Amino acid sequence: ECHYIIAHNKKMIDYLNRVLGIDKSKLISLEIFDYLIPDFDKKFDATKIQKENPTIIAGTLRLHKAKYVYDLPEHVNFNLYGVGYEGKSKDNIKYFGSFMPDDLPFVMEGSFGLVWDGESADTCSGIYGEYLKINNPHKTSLYLASGIPVVIWKKAALAEFVTKNNCGIVVNNLSEIDEVKAKISDSDYAEIKKNVMIVSQKLRNGYYLL
């Protein structure tokens, strides 16, 4: 028997209440997953995170899990990190291979880390895209804990967290990324990076689980 259920976020609480009939008073929102990174303060290199850099995609890059990676817009530059990439080399896509979890936060270079899922670059479709509407992807925590702002699907559950904490940007589709980035001034980007570091420290200290 349990007295309470820890849900990922408020959207998941609404889903569990609406679909499964669980009493909201028994549901607690985690808000976002914490993400511990050993020796972060010693190894972090802020110069790798610059507004003009490509967008980062980190995680499983296998076709069956991340089909959208094989449908990326050609006018947006991407840096890819992860296992199972089967795509061909393109001018706008650089694949850096896979890294151990403790090393990954310090090798990623880019402007924003992408939180996306499903089959298409136009919207987060399919079962993984639907799940993004209610779950907290560990990838979001990875980027933010690593000091990297995020770009996330507008309908994702964590889009509200990103907007509230001004630690990234939201988009409807991947073709919008450069257009949205262009509207961000250098001072705006510096403010976003400052906010990311505030969230990063919380994530790395286990703030959201406490």
C-alpha cells in the first residue's frame, strides 16, 4: 500500500487523474528530474556554449527511437551525440559519436540542447511524441545540469518549466529554430545562460527530489 504517488509534473498529474481516476490529493509533482554530475565545477567549460553554435541532439539516435533525427531541416545546423546513428554525412549535421554518461556533459558543444521525440521534425508525433506531452525526459535535465539552454517542443510538458525559468526556448517545429534564435539578442542569451546555471546547480544538488 502506498499513500502518495510522485508524478513527473502537473500535466502527468492531470492525466493520471483524468484517465485513471487517481485522486489529485494523492499525487505530488516532482517538476523535473535532478541530474548529478561529478566534478562539474572543475570541468565545465562555458565557452563551448555559444548562441551562434549548432543545436545539440544527445541521446539514442537509432532510427526506431528517434526517427525525427533522419528528417532534420537542412537550413539548421546540428551537433549529434549518442549511439546508433545511421544517417549520412551532411553539411548541416556533425556526428561526434557516443560518450560515457560522466563525460558527455563536458564534450557537448552548441547553443541549445534539443528536447524532441517521435517520427517527424514538423511535430512530436507517434507514441514517443504523445508521451512527451506528459513526461519529464532525462535529456532535459542532462542539458540544463550541463549548463546548456534547451529548445523544446511547445506542447511538451516541460515547456512550461523552460518558459517559467527562462532557461531556453520553445518551438512548434525544428524548422523554426534559427528563426527563434535570431530574435534573441546577445544580452537575452546571456540572461538565459545565467538562468540555466541557477537551474543547473539545483539539479546537480538534488533540489527537486528533496
